[in-house]
Amino acid sequence: MHKSDILDPDRITAGLNTKYIGSKIIVYKSTSSTQAIAAEYAKNKANNGLVVFAEEQTSGRGRASNKWLTGKSDSLICSVVLTSCGIRPELLSLVYAVAVAETIGEDAKIKWPNDIILNGKKVAGILLEAKSHKSHIAYIVGIGINCHQKKKDFSAELQKAATSIDIETGSFADRILLAKRVLASVEHWLKTGEKTAAKVIDKWQELSIQLHHRVAVIYNRRKFTGNCIGIDPEKGLIVQLDTGSVRFFDAAHTTIAKMP
Ligand code: BTN
């Protein structure tokens, strides 16, 4: 690990130009999951914008009950607490996908609903969880960006599908810089989404690897194929099926499958 890359709250905060995302930053050397810690903070409405980072997670969680495995200090791992959110929760998933893709750089793309893809492989994932409290609904948004993994760090199966910023750029990613960028970008896209949902949807569509391409999805254990013709924040992926009809596939019940 390069010394300059150690996550340090003061270094992340220095020059951070945000109003509330990152207003409080907590860094763990090791924790089970930043989602669990952030969920505790999210019980208090005053913690809007608080961010929990970790160098290491021992029980990192991914979407659909998957594990999210990382090595010590090889990723940018954080969970953002939102306790008063002015945008529809459905749009939140798109906001974060756009913000994380923008953080990684102009070659980063989005695979619906919110996998971030770099040169055809997954480089980052986003986990959106909501908890209802007496005074507020809290959204806890977990972000995991692969930074310093080498090819051999991924299992043989994952090597085909996963990558890291270092692998793709050939240089050592600066996690402090990425942390600053992701917080600023999240705040920017949250504000944008509060004013105009269409701007977020347009940006999401611009970054989508699926829009206007053939897709195969599994919905309630059935496979559907067709052309992706759009995205609706509430109803999900819009697909013109090979059978001719147009169908919506919501993120909660749909997974993207390999094209036959
Ligand atoms: C996915 O399956 O693509 C989502 C992965 C989300 C991983 C992040 S890492 C920080 C936060 N803590 C967790 O346990 N998971 C999320």
C-alpha cells in the first residue's frame, strides 16, 4: 500500500467542496460492513450526509444477498447516510450510478441497474438500502470501487467479469482523490435530481451500455430477450421484446442474463 493512499478523514475533507455529503466522515480500519455501521448512524436524522469509509470489510454485502469480497485497502469502500432526501427513491439508484461512473472517469459506463463497468468489466457496485424510522426514512447507499486489485486477486470466474482501476489504467489509483470526487459527484447529482429528474435519466441513458442494445433478463425465473429501448426510474428497464410487446422490468425482481 502507498502511504499516500491511506484513507484519512482530514485528507478526504481537505478542500472538499460539498454542503452536506461528507459533512461528517468516519473511517474504520476494519469493520464487518460499512452498511451496518452507517445504518446505526442513520437512526439519527441529524446525520444526513454522514459517510462511513473502511479500509477492510470482513462481511461486505452486495446486491441480491451476494457477498462483496475485498482485500485490505484494495478498494474504496463507503456507505453514505441520507436521512432527508428530496428525490424519489427510485431515482436514487440512478443518481448514484451516474455519480460513481463520473467519479471513475469518462470510460466508465453503467450496466443496469447500477453496476459500473470499465472496459467491459465490473469495476464498482452500489447497494441501496432503506430503513424506516419514526421521524424519517433513511437511505444507506454503499459504494464499492475496485482500485488496487491485480488480476490474480480475483477468482478464475471473476477474472472474466471483474476489474480494478489499476488494472485498466496501468497506474496506482489515488483513493483519497476518488473519495473526494465521489462525495462531490453524489451531492451534485442529488441536487440535480431534486430539480430535474430528466437530467439524471438523460445522463444515465448516455452512460448505459444496454440502451439500444439487445438484452436478456431473468424475471421471476423466466428469461426474456429483446432490445433495451429506455429506462423508467420507477418501472425499470424498458425492453421491446422479441415477441413484439414492450415490457418493464423492475430492479427488485430482475437480473441481467447472458445473451443466448
Ligand atoms: C453490488 O452487488 O454490486 C453492490 C456492492 C456494494 C458494496 C459496497 S462496499 C461498501 C458497502 N458495504 C457493504 O457491505 N456493501 C457496500
